[in-house]
Amino acid sequence: MQASRQLHLMEKAPSGLHDFCEGLLDKYVTKDLKILDIASGTGAMSRRLIKNGYQNIVANDIDAASFAAQEVRFTSVDLNKDFSNMFGVNTFDVIVAIEIIEHLENPIAFVKECNKVLKPDGYLLLTTPNVLGTESIMQLLTRRELLYFSSECYDKLGHISVLPDWLLCKHITKSGFKIIFQGYSPRLLLRAASINPSKILGCLLLKTLDLIALCLGRSKSETVGTNYVVLARKDRAI
């Protein structure tokens, strides 16, 4: 096995999110399908999928210098443009878009372009920070800013588009998809780097309030995940 396959690559995502997404793909997607890892970063997710038996993978990222999974075919396309012209219409079976849509100037245009690139019945796996979740609410109360959305995150991370779960779902369904999975991951108290007494107490308090709201019919009780995760299928009827 090549040394490049052994090297651990940095995941440009919260710890546990790639694990969650890989498990979701394993549940819904067969390993012979053609996959576009559309904002691949270092190539960590592409390499993970290769090791898990997925072989037909193309990776893309605007920062070509950071991509290090040499065993994966790589392209560099600006996702703020009409990238369907570059990848081709009806080209891929699956698009994996982990933590990219919040970086883009026009999120709904991005989802529409993904629809064009996907084959009929193709899958779109998309994640974004859960700005209505427990961790974000705690940050709003203590710092007056949403999770991963602040002046510092704007400058250092390039997070420019805030997408609560309901808005992302609207973009996805209006762009010709049917949502087949919605979830939240990873959970705050499972991320070791984030654990401290104040966060534990805050998380437990907000979760208690959420359970009360659930009993009153005012909550889905799914507020503790750091990231919102959606898997959608291209709708033939649209």
C-alpha cells in the first residue's frame, strides 16, 4: 500500500462529523457509485471513503495546495460559479458537501448546481453548523454570536452564510430534491476538546428546557448536535 494511503489527513470539520457522514453513506449508497467530494479540503473524507471500499471518487477544492490524497482524482473549481458547466450535467451519483455551503455567496444557487451535476435519483449529502442547536444557543447567550458565525469566523474561516435547518431544507426542496434524512452531529458532550464545567451545565440546562418544550409540542428535541446533516435525493418529478 502506498505511503499516501497511510498518512492521516487533517479533517477540516468538527471531530466526529466525518464518521457520521460515512455511516450515513454506508446506509444509503452502494460503493460502486460515482462520488464527487465537492469541498474536499485535505482529502480526508475522500481517503476515508477509498479505505471503506468506495473506488469511483473525484475530489474538488478551491485550495489545491492543501489537497494531499494523491490516490484520488482531484480538480479545483470555484463553487461560487456555475460549476455544472465544468463537471458536466448528470455526471455523478453522489455529491458529498461537508461544511462548504456556509462559505458560499449564494447557497441556493450552489444547491441548484448540485442538482444539475447529479444523475437522476442522485444523492446530495450536505452539512452546515447547527446555529439553532444547544451549543450555538449557549454561545449566543454568553457572547452574542452564533456558533461558527462571528467577525473572527468571517475573517479566519470564511463563514459568510448563516443557514438554520429550516432555511437549508427550503433551499434543498426548492432546488429539486426530496429530503430522506435529517439529523444532528456530533453532540457537544462527546467532543472532548469542548468539555468544561460551564458547558456541561449549560448543555444539561438547555436540554432540560428542550425536553419540556418537547412535552408541550414546541420542539423536535434534536438541538444538541454541533452540525446539521441532510441527505437528499434528486427528484425526477421536478
